[in-house]
Amino acid sequence: MADLTGKVAIVTGSGNGIGRATVMKMAASGAKVTVSDVLVEDGQKVVEEIKALGGEAIFVEADVSNEDHVKNLIDTTVATYGRLDILVNNAGVGGGQLRTHEIDLADFMRVMAINVGGTFLCTKYALPHFLKQKDGRIINIASTYGLIGAPKAAAYCASKGAIINYTRQLTVDYAPEGIRTNAICPGYIDTSLGRRRSTLSDDALVAAIARREKAAAMQPLGRQAQPIEVANVAAFIVSDEASFMTGSIVTVDGGCVTTFNYGEASN
Ligand SMILES: NC(=O)c1ccc[n+]([C@@H]2O[C@H](COP(=O)([O-])OP(=O)(O)OC[C@H]3O[C@@H](n4cnc5c(N)ncnc54)[C@H](O)[C@@H]3O)[C@@H](O)[C@H]2O)c1
């Protein structure tokens, strides 16, 4: 198990899903953590869960696309714990099932502002602390959809592809200063992302979930993952055990991007 004793970590969007599992895993591994989300009740619940397990956690409300919120997130964490060692840029949104000619500029830009802009802003304001201590560990949660094209996911694919190359760029600029930056590309993970499509009717939601489960079943491991299966990898990457790992784009996807879907075909 990764040992994060004495480290301080921020995980954005950690009120639910992969972020929640990651912040809980890091707390269980000894880190003092900041849970952050736009959903206050969800985030506060995670803090209570961590404390009940004997961990140390605070909640800071922050929309990662809002510069003032992000500054406050970083400042409050450092004021509370006296340092910052780990940043997980996890907060993200989908962009609806839309192709390019169907999506409005405003909707496209909103996805970019949260997924890419949020990653930029949190990293920008965390970096001075990392530079001061010549140590910092950043994980950007991208997606397999940043590595390949996917049907009707124009904004999401564009944003996740940007996060992947930004991860490499950060490595070039900051690895010489002792800061490691890596990206994780989850495949189909069983979280609320697929379940919280408020615009869908109940029937449509059931159909969307079924589609997702069917798509996951066609991948090499044949199932969706639980969020903890991503969190375990994240905790390892930010630990000292992964000390030579930077600029890596790590798939945690049950083998999704090793192949294309052969369907019924075989040779
Ligand atoms: N679930 C998957 O299959 C999957 C696959 C690949 C990548 N991802 C990525 O993993 C990350 C987490 O997704 P998830 O599946 O756990 O989703 P989720 O919806 O369960 O959790 C995302 C959390 O982010 C928060 N959030 C949304 N917008 C925010 C903002 N502007 N500022 C701060 N917080 C915000 C939400 O309130 C929510 O609590 C996302 O970046 C997503 O793109 C998920």
C-alpha cells in the first residue's frame, strides 16, 4: 500500500465518483486531504466519512473554472496544513452526446473551461508551493476518450486530449524542478457521470446505463471498474514508490485502448 504519511493532497471534484475514492484512498494512506467540489453536501459527507475512519480532512467549495475559487482552494489548504504536496485534477464534466455540428460554442467552451481550464488553474496556483519545496506530484484525470475518437463526444474528446498533452508539457517545464506530472486515462468506471444526466427521462437514463454496460462488456476485461480501482493507481503514482514516473499517460481501462471492438468478427 502507498505510504503518503505527512503529505498534503487536494483532489478536485472529490464529492463523488473517482475523486471521492481517490481522496479517501489518499487519506487512508496517511495524507491530510482537502475534499473539494461544487456540490457542498456531497463534499462534506466525504469529509465526515474520512474523519470517521480516523483520517484528517477539510472541505473547500470550489468550481475549478473560477479563478477566485481556485486561489481560495489552494490558500485555504496551505493555511490549514502548512504545505501542499499532491494535486489531483479530477473535476470534470461530459459534454452531452453531440457531434461537432450539433454542439453550441458556449457548451463546447464550458466543457473546455472546466476540464482543461480547471486543470490549468489548479496547477497554476499549486505550482508556487511545489516550486518552493522542489517537490510536487500532480495527477491529471484524462480519459481513454483523450487517446481515441469516440462517437458523439466532440467537446469531451477535445478536452481530454488537451489534458493528455498538457501533462507532457508540464513534465518538460517542471520535472527539472522536482515536480512529477502524470495522467490517468480511466476507461468505463461505474460512477455517477453516466447516471446524473439530468436532461434525460428515466427511460432514457436506463437506456444510457444499459448502453454503457454493453460497451464495457465488449472491452477485454468485459466490465466497468469500481472507482477504487482508479484510486489505487493514483495513490501509487503520487507515492515515493513511483519516484521515477513522470510524463506517463497511464490507462486504467480494462484494456479498452489495446484494440478496436471486433464485435462478432474473428479471423
Ligand atoms: N466514469 C468514467 O467512466 C470516467 C471515464 C474516464 C474519465 N473520467 C473522468 O474522471 C473524472 C471524474 O469523473 P466521475 O466519473 O467520477 O464523475 P462524477 O460525476 O461521479 O464526479 C465528478 C465530480 O466533479 C464535480 N464537478 C463537476 N464540475 C465541477 C467543477 N466545475 N468544479 C469542481 N467540481 C466539479 C461534480 O460535482 C462531481 O462531484 C472526470 O474528469 C471524468 O471526465 C470518468
